[in-house]
Amino acid sequence: MKHLSWSAAPLALLALSACQSKPEGQVAAKVDGQAITMQALDAELADAPPGIDRLAYRKAILPQLVDRTLLAQAAQKMGIEKTPEFAAQRERQEQKLLVEMLAQKLANTVPVPTVQAVDAYIAAHPYEFAQRQKFYVDQIRFPQPASTDALLALGQSKTLDALADQLTGNATPFTRDHVLIDSAYLDPAIAAQVVKQALGDPILLPYKGSYTANAIIQRMAVPMTGEPARALAAEILRRKAIADALGKTLREQRQKASISYEAGFKPAGKPAADSKAVRDAADQVPAKSGAPR
């Protein structure tokens, strides 16, 4: 939830559906009788840079909406909207859009983080703020070893070259590259290890079902303090509150719903507590600017 970004949900698929309800409002243009409304133009403002002249932006993007409408009409004439592939994509995009708009609605109910909560978060996450560092790293990425003993043996390597030789000897595939790592995006426990690691000494870290071996080439202190730190901490806490509200809604829906699976498709174990659908929707909510009061 630290990647604070916003991208508008694709609406072109929705525009092709004849059965969808059409937005109402002042008409900006018509294409073969099909209206492009001010509401449709305003929906595009999600992609606009902050502080832009809204009226000028509407005028600038109107030709793009005309072109998109013409292409959508061409797709309709070809019968694309009647294909199973379109139906599946339309359902996917509609669900994503509904969940993102639910997240935005819940965001309006989330209270502003208190000064005390912001201060506590900053104090508990020093490597995101006052002690933040960036590292240029020589990194090897390789599959998770078959056993703990095999992983421990790799951990005995004193240099990255020695570890690469060991992987080559074991016929283990790997990739090697220079990457930039930011302590603000690391798990706090891992960040505490990395910031103390001596230059050149490999450190093994789990990464998305695989492992990386990292040797720091250069480290740079990039502390974040003052109002920028407070604004970021407040936004992180806000997004956590949004995710919590979405998670609560999801749990309530699970309790009410009747869910059945065909043979071979039933998931093993209980649903994950940290739902990807919740994280993705919370990340799509536009960030609020400014520091907490």
C-alpha cells in the first residue's frame, strides 16, 4: 500500500454494451447520434495532471473520445460485442470498476488520521522516514532451494561471485543484474538487516516464491522528515483504513453468500486474510494531498 498511484479503469468496453444504461447530462458532442456527455468527459479527468484547467482539458480530450466512439461503433458493426471473449472482458472490467468505486465510497467514511497516530507510525517505521536509505545492489535471483540445508549452504558464500559459481555447479538457473533498492519498500525486519549489511557481503532474501542474493555496491541516505513525512504517513494510514473497511465488507459478504465450486476448483484451506482484491482496490483510491492537521 505504499505505492500511491491512480489509473482510471478502462471504460471503452463498457461503451460498447448496448444493454448498459447511458450516462445522462449536458451533451458535448454527438457521433452518429450517440451522445458524448459532460459526465463522460469528467470521467476522463481521473487521468488529468493535478491543477490542470478542467475546461481546457475537456476540450483537449473531446477529439479522443470522438475517435474512441468511432472505433467502438466499428467494433459493434463487426459484432465484437457479441463474442464470448468480449462478454468475459466486460464482466471483468465492470467488476473491477464496481470494486474501485466501492473503495472510493468507503474512503469518504474513513476518518483523518490523528496527529498521535501519524507520529506513532513514523516512530515505528524509521527506515521509511528518518533512516531511509537507497542501495545500489549487485543481485542474483534464483529459485527457492529444495531444502533448508541447500539454502544454508548458499548462505556460506563470502562473495556474490562465489555464490554464482555454487549455483552454476548445482545446475541451478539464475539471473544477475544491478538494481536499486529503497528501504522504505522493504519489510521493516528485512530493512533493519539490509541497512547494517557491509558493502559487498551477500545477504539472502526471499522474494515472491524465489530467493535473491544481494551485495550492496553503494548506499545513500535519503531521509524523509518534517511535513513530507507526516503527509506520507497520514496517507499510508488512510489507505490501511480503506483496506480495513473493504476487508470488513468482504468478510460480511462471505458470511452472507452461498459459494460453491465445481469439482477440482475448490481452494485448499480458508480464504487468505490479506485479499489481493482488497489491496488492489485500496491502491486505486486517489491520494489526498497535504499533511494531517
